Amino acid sequence: MEAARIIAAPEDTQFPVQRARMVSRWQGGEMLQAIDQVIEEVPVAMVYNGISHAVMLASPTSLKPFGLGFSLSEGIVRNRTELYDLEVVPDCHGIALQMTISAERFAGLKERRRSLAGRTGCGLCGTESLDQVQRHPKVTTQKLKISRAVLQKALDALPGLQRLQAATGAVHAAAWANQDGELMWVEEDIGRHNALDKLVGKLALEGVSPQEGFALITSRASYEMAQKAATAGIELLAAVSAPTGLAIDLAEESGLTLIGFARHRSHVVYTHPHRLD
């Protein structure tokens, strides 16, 4: 099958990833003048077949993986071949990811937009309304099996590879480890959802099966994070912070192994522990 035609924007877009700013820092009992590195956030519009679907505030990095990963993790497309074109288009207000998807998937997207637009009030009040907006992904593969030492190896390596976090202290990371615990890719963004989308897109662009490793995230495991991971076919998601109750329910139902409080020499397995020795 023909791969998507993905067009990169020029490297010298007007959106830097971080900037230096002079600040007054209180330290050691005295006020010091210092230079601080500040992360940028830029509006990024997800545009499908000429219609804007969502605008995300994001770090302007890995934009091609971001667009593809968002499309996959949100169930807008089922695989990379249903995204025909992706062009990064910067303008004075932000960045547009202009994407062309198949007619079938675009029809489904329009139907979803009509359904969401028809809701008023709190939007998610009650079981019936919630059921209408929930996706119910299934992790159908059961091939991943790792040791706790492998999980720990990946967790221990992650902080040293968070370049933007080290410089600014303001971003989340989503990382991919192979079955030996070696970190293959680390994506960073001001938004934890964005970082995971970028990672999902990176896997798809590299042709890596979600069965070949597991994902780490430097945030809590919310319902949306578990849903995105399961939709992408990831079998194991480990978060450094806590999961929510709804995330645990979705992970249990979908077949996702969900781990929380994944830190040095400790972690908590909430669902499907059979993937860990």
C-alpha cells in the first residue's frame, strides 16, 4: 500500500521551541539576575480535507508525527494509509496541519462532529451521554512480555533523555522502549496528550508495531491517555503518576496493561499484569 505523502515545513519557521528571558531569581538569600529558558506554546490546527477539526496548544516540534498520531489515537484514521497527505503550513497565528484523509474516514469524522455539536449543558452528564462520546478500543494482541527489570531500565533512562524538560522544566514526555528496555524515541510537549500523539505518530512513520515494545509517560494516566494508547494498539502504558478510576476501567475493558507510580524501584500494576514476569 502506498504510504502517505507527508510534506515538511521549512526548518526556519517563525516559531521557536524555546526562548531566553532575563529574570530575577531569589536564591541563597539574595536576588540574582539570570537568564531563564522558557518553553513556547503555539496553536496547532488539525485540518482534515479543508475543515478545521481541533486546535491544540502545543510545542512546535515533531509536527508531522503529531498530525499522524492525533489522527490515529483519536480514531480518525485506522492506519497510516488512510491519511493521504499531511502538509505543515505556518502562518502568523499558528500552524495548520493540512491533512487529506479517505472519503470514508472523512464521512465518519463529519458524523462525529455533528453528534458532538448537538449536545448542550455539561456535555458529559450521565451514563447515556458519556457512552455516546466514549470510544471502546480493544487491544487484541497479547504478544508483549517483559520483566520488571526491563521496565525499570527504561524508567531509569528516561530523565536523561528529556532535553526540553531539562532546559525549561515545563514539558511532559512520552517515550517508546523496546522489549529489552532500551528507549528508542522520546517525544516532548507542553501537553501530555500531545506528547503521546507525537509518539504514536513516530511509531507509525517508522513502521514500528505497538507489539514490539511499550510506552512511558511522565504524567498521570487519565482516561484520554489510556484511550489513546489502546486505540493505537499499545499493549502496556506506564505512567510516573497516578491513573484515574475511569482510565483503569477503560484499560481493564480494552486489554491494556496500565501501570502507575512508575518510579525508581517501584510501580503499581492496575490492570492485566500478565505482561509482566
